[in-house]
Amino acid sequence: MPANRWNIKLFEPSFAAWEPQSEPSRQIAVLMSGGVDSSVAAHLLREQGWDVLGITMKIPVSCRTGSRGCCGADAALVCHELSIPHYFVDVTEAFEKLIIERFRLSYGKGETPNPCVDCNTLLKFSLVWDFLEETFGIRHLATGHYARVIQTGGPARLGRAKDRAKDQSYFLYGIAREKLARFVLPLGEMTKHDVRATAGRLGLTVAEKAESMELCFAGEGDYRAALASTGADRPGDITDMRGNIIGSHKGIAHYTLGQRRGIGLAGGKPLYVGRICARTNTIALGTREEASLQTINADRINALIPGELVAGRPMFGKIRSYGEPQPCTLATVGRAGVTAEFDRPQFAPCPGQRLVLYNGDDNIVAGGTIAAEVIS
């Protein structure tokens, strides 16, 4: 996907222009959101002797950030405090088509999308990285994610962070394998406490800035406002898992698999959303057992250690970003996707979300999109 197809543009430098002082092998661009993590990452890179360029993506969102402040302005200010050049890169058109439109289409099909994975895979690690290399000649990229790139003589590996509670490797599995050796994650060995302490010691403006829990393109608004044109907000029937109508819903966009609260229907025992069908515009409720699956299929696979993607091999899988990877076995591996058989049923695997597979060394073997149907 060539960057020029999506009208990606570079703004004038926020303060000083990029004038590299080091050899190309020591030049790096760090993607900065305006939060404490990417800010400390930029500082650490500079301390390690890198020639650092701060980059913030301009995306299509109204800056309704309340007390958190404007993220882009914060990123530029931090770069000024660190004496690092900073630029905005306008990715509005690409973000609208590749992230927001996918988000809408996924919900319209009754799926649960993961726009953060899409943004990393399709924008940050693809279009933006390639654009920066073409524009500045910079081949290395860094982010403030909590994960590790391991290089011990062989091919680079993408692994979990030291801080297991903050590990974000799940969101990064889509990076191209050939780019891993040029990907730098300065926070992989740090805890969140370490990062905040470093920011405080440096006196950075964002040292105590609260973390954002919303989708970036929704600001502090409700993401469902982006779904009005998909048909996913039409009322429909609620059924039990056998198809018997037991109530009505206000639109499938208001529900995700595994949801219990906010359904508006009381039962004699806890009931969860166990199935969403866009074709019939229905949701089905069931017990926790009925909403769980032991066999999970995934397509659109990105393999980071293809030699380990072998049927019959034991793995550890995650079907959502939080929680520990769970023991499973690769039941099938095909050209179209994989099937993982978990040792224990997994609660509410959501089509559209991601299945990420780790080996015994906590390195990502592969990841893909959870599919409702069997992959052959």
C-alpha cells in the first residue's frame, strides 16, 4: 500500500527541523502519542545514543480530550523539553478508510473489531514507517509499547514485556517479520512505576498524565456514534441459544460476546451474550458454559516464527488483550488459517478479535483474526 495513495503528508516541524548528527544506523523515529510511555521511550533512546525524531500521527478526531489535554500538543511539547525535533504526519485519509471504515464494517457483520491492532499493522508499521523511511531515510522505528524485541544472534523475536500486567505484545503481532530487527521497544524491561518515576525525575509535563481508555478516534465520546450508518443500531430480537425469542435488543452494535450487564433482560441465572447474528439482526443469550468454546479458528495469519507454526505443536494462546496466555495445541495449520484447541474452554471468543499464539519462551509465533467458521 504505497503511502502516496493515501495522501499522507508531512507538516512543518513543530520547533527545530530534523538535522541528523549520527550515521543512518543510529537514526530512529519514535511514534509519540503525547502520553508518558512514548515520552519516556524517546528520552531513553536519546540516552542510548540514538539520533531521535519524534512523530505524531494526525488522525480524524475532534480534540474533545477534556482534562487530558490535546495529545498532539503534548507530544510536541515533550519533544521541545527533550530537545528532540518533532513533526506531525497527516494520515487522515488512510485512517478513515483503513481503520474507521473497517471498524464500522466489522460491527455491521456482528463482529467485535480491534482497531488498535489494525492501526499498528496497517498504519504505524506499514504506511507511516515506509513514509518516514522515504522522507527522512530513517529505517528504525520505536514506540512506547510494553513488549520486547529479542535479538540473540538469530532472527529477531517479539516477546512479552517484563511488566506482565502492562504487556502489549498482543497488539503488535501484525508487524512484518522482516521489520522486527529494526523495531525498538525501550520500555520492554520496565514497569509502569519505573516509567512514571523516570518522567517525574526528568520533570516532563506529562509525568502524571492519566492514561486514555477510549478509542483514539472517538475522543471522549461514545464509539457507537460511528456506527449509525451500518445498520448495526436497528432493534431486533433476543433469543436463547436454541433460537427461542425471549426479548428485544436496541441494535447489535450495543453488545459484545460475553456481555452480561446492560442487556435489559433478567433470568433465573446469569446470562451472557453468546452469539450475535448480523444476518438475522439477533443476539442470543446463554450460560457462561454455552458462551465458551474450546476450539477457536483464526484466519489472516501473520507468522513471526513460521518454523514453529506446525500442527500438533503445544502453544499458549490469547483471545483478548488482557489475561495470561492459556495452554492450547495447534490442531490444524492451513493456507487460509489455523485452528487452536485449548486445554480448557475459553469464555466468549469474539469473531473479529485476535488469536495470538506464544511459544514456551513467551515469544509470539503467530496471530490472526478470530473467525466464526472452521478454517480449512
